[in-house]
Amino acid sequence: MAPPKLSYFPIKALAEPIRFVLSYAGEEFIDNRIIRDDWPAMKPKTPFGKLPILEIDGKVVTQSTAICRYYAKKSGIAGEDDWENLLIDATVGTIDDLRSAIGAYHYDANEETKVKKYDPLVKETIPFYMERLEKQVEENGGYFVNGKLTWADLWFVGLLDYLNSMAKFDITEKYPSIKALKDKVLAVPAIKGWVAKRPATEF
Amino acid sequence: MAPPKLSYFPIKALAEPIRFVLSYAGEEFIDNRIIRDDWPAMKPKTPFGKLPILEIDGKVVTQSTAICRYYAKKSGIAGEDDWENLLIDATVGTIDDLRSAIGAYHYDANEETKVKKYDPLVKETIPFYMERLEKQVEENGGYFVNGKLTWADLWFVGLLDYLNSMAKFDITEKYPSIKALKDKVLAVPAIKGWVAKRPATEF
């Protein structure tokens, strides 16, 4: 069986949580990085015009969260029961809401409206989410869910460079429990190994 | 055990897929509709300042997709195995991307930039997604995944009035397989029963 082939742009961003989970799962994978010039020709051949996509045994699947959940289950970092999966999924969804909020600033093509979004983002939205996520980690023994490593932790830490880059500062700086969680995830041998060998990119 | 209490604004939108799945699951639930004037006082007391939320046995959970997946699993409209769940989750994520794309137009607070977004949305983005979703339904025996009803179908049909309202036209009009899927979902007795008794709202 050929190893799964993950196609994405030559950045971390939305593919990095998948690369974290695949690495944690011990899955050998092809880390296919598409240069921007090749994307317009490739785009109509993808299922929904977006990356990342993953090819497994000739089938192509989409959506970062769906792919992460699939490999998380295989490698023991999904929930132990339906309720725990609900808590993990809710956390991943909340982190994705935070990503959307930061992205709504970063990807605004209109310079005038973009500039106006930055202050409320940095002074209100990001602290609102981060204070609550910090509290969640405090109350859950240093992880997002039930005192143990789950793919919600890998999702957050995998996205973090992307979130920080879009927000233009380290969004974890005032949150010691989140920072400790980040250090713990990056110290997991499989994650540490991946981070050491991955191509250096800004975000 | 008290029935789960679903809190949302007095509209369909993001809560309607949950109401569909709860109805399909045969779960009695409290359909708590928050009037806009009460929301500012309630918002800081919610986990992440957003609705819908669901209270189950004194615990409060968030995120529409997470809640739908939880009850879908209980009621036999989740996947039969991890691979089928991946296909369902990917479809739900794609439909959510379409929702985000339509929402980026609808919720744009700047009238000038908003107006410019409408043509590309209606002429390019929506057809791009809908043509591919139509093809997916054609290839999957009239459903989104593997020729049978899953919560991906309920997710789409539950959101449809909201999507149509934001897009200002019926996005399914040119897609006969999607329209047939919509009719099938609305003919499921539990869904039909819910739709007959729910409060009438525009979207």
C-alpha cells in the first residue's frame, strides 16, 4: 500500500495539524508541497478547489479536521467514548472559530476595512477566546480535554504559527497554561521528530 | 434525566441541523429561543460567547457540527466505520466552507465591499460548490455518502433556508439531484414532524 500523499502549499497553516497527527500516528506520508505557480492548473482537478487534500489508495479526501479525526482515532488520541469525542470536536470547532476571526482580518482585501479590524481583534476577540481556552486547559489538567493528550491539542499547536503570523504577535504570550501545553505537545517524540525534519517556513 | 436544552436565536440557521438530528434521534429537547435583547447579558455566561449551545445533565457544550455528530452516532446516521465517517465529515466541512463563503458576503458590514462580492459569489463560488456537490450526490445513489441517509444530508438540508436567505436565491435551483435529496430528507417522518411543528421563521 502506497503511503498517503498530503498535498498543500509550501507552508504550515491548515496542513500542519494533519502533519502532526500523521506523525503522531507513525504514518509514513508523502509531504507534497505545491508551488503557487502550479496551483491554478491543479485547482479544478481537486474535489472542491481547495487544499489540503489527502490521497489514500487512489481516493482523494478533503478537509483538515476530517482527516485529523480519522488518523487521531487510529492512533489513540481521539476520545475514549462519544462524550469525550464531543468535547474534543467542540474544542477543535472553537479553535477554528478563532482562526476564522483572525483570518477575517488577515485576508481582508480592502486595506481600509482591514486596518479597522485589527484593534478589536487584538484587544477583544483574541483575549476573549484565549482567556477561555486558558481556563479550559487549567481545568483539564494541562490539556484541552480530560487531562490527556488528544488531537484537539495537536490541532491547536499545529495551527499556532499560522495564527500568530496572521495576528502579528504571539497569541499565547499571556497564557501560561496554553504555553505549557504547547511545550508538552512539541516535546512528544513523534511531534519533535517531525518539527526537526520539516522544511523551515515562516508560518 | 432532563431533556437536552438547545439555546439559539429565534431562527433556523446554525441550530436547525441540530434540531433535525435531535428530531431524527427521537430525542425530546427544549427548543430555547433567545430574543436578541437578552443576548448581550447572556453572551459572557456562555462558554465562548456564541450560540448554539446545548445543556445536557448540567453540562454545556458548543459547536453545531460536534453536537450533530454526537447525536448522529446515537441514532445510526453516522458512518458505519472510520472511513465512512471521514467521508461524512469531509462533506460537512465542505458545506461549511460554502456557508462561510456566502456568509463573507452577507455579513460584510461595509456596503461598498459587500456589493462587489455578490457577483463572484453567485456566478462563480456557489456554482463551483453546487456543481461538485450535485455530482457527489449523483455518484452516491442520491445521498452525499454511500447511497444512504447520513447526518451530512441533514446538515445540508437543515442549513438550506439560511444559505438561500443569505445568497438571496435558491442555490439548489439548477441541481436536480440535490433538490431530490432535499425532498427525501424533508419526507423522513421525524424531520417532517419537526418541520410541521417548528415556529415559522424566514431563515
